[in-house]
Amino acid sequence: TISVSNPTPIICAGDTYTYTNAGANSYTWTSSTPNTTLYTTGHVTVAHPSISSVFSIVGGSLGCNSAIESSSITVKPLPNLTVSPSATAICLGTSQKIQAHGDADDFTWHPSTWLNNHQQATVQATPPQQQTYTVIASLNGCNKTAVSTISVLALPTPSISNLTPSLCVNETIRLQATGGLSYRWQSPNQLTINQQAL
């Protein structure tokens, strides 16, 4: 009589399960379930099914075979998971909303640094430098991960040059800005001008 450890295991999709066989010198495992991989060496058998499967096991000793034993593995599906945005860039000092989408029961973000919350599907990130966040989605004890990378752009350092250091009354002063790609001037009377020089 042969025996196998835990004849009805439960695993998550993508996992393997290792059986320990006893009661014979050799063992032959078979399965009619498609896309199932089995590897047996000595008293150890490793099963890697893609879906819930049933296995037949026969033990052999001294030219005689045992009665057929069976084992069934239940394969639980992984949660569906996507993240948006998967990659983006923000300016230093601003924040970015990151959302995990899927049918999971729980979401956990790592690292939790610079997040307003690390256990919700939607979080707000304010990193001071480039940061990659990993979200772990859990459904019925099975996990799946996805990542979101936030690049942080340095702020420009604007400066103003006075092109007319001396002038007479009623003459116009000329100012020029540098340090950026675009410029917006705002006068004391709230007038806004979008150009580099005034």
C-alpha cells in the first residue's frame, strides 16, 4: 500500500506542490489533465498544474505494482491586476495618483514611503526622487504584483537680468528671464505676459 503526503492540496496558479511518497521503491504519476508537469525522483514528486488536476499514482516494488492511488490538486486563480499609470513623471513637490485595478480583496503598496496610504487600491504619492512602487493584490490567499514608476523632475532655477540698469523718467525698463524653457511674468497690477523678455 502506498501513500502520498496531503492527497488534496490547494495551491495558487503558477505554484508547484511537492509530494512525499511512501510504501514502495518507485512511483509512477500520471494525469489526464492538460498542461500538467510532473517530476519524480525517489520518494519525492513535484507537480506543476496550470488548472485543478487529478493524479493517479502507482507504486512498484520487486516487480509488483500497488493498487492505484489518487490525488487532486485545487488550483486557485490569481487576481486580475493592472496599475495606472505604470510610468509617469512629476515635478518636485507635486503628487501623483496611482490606481490599482482588479478583482482583489486587498491591495498593499511597497514601499509605503511618501504615500498617503499603503493599503488602498488608490494612493497618492509625493516622492522627492524617482521611486518604483509595487502593489500586491490578494484574492483568496493568492497574490499578484504590478509596479508603477514615478520620475521626479527638478524645478527650474529662474533668474532676472536688468537690461537697462539706468534710465530716465518715463523710459521703459527691459528685463530678461533665464533658467527655464517658458516664462510667465506677472506685474504688480496682475497683468500676465508669457514671453522671455520685457
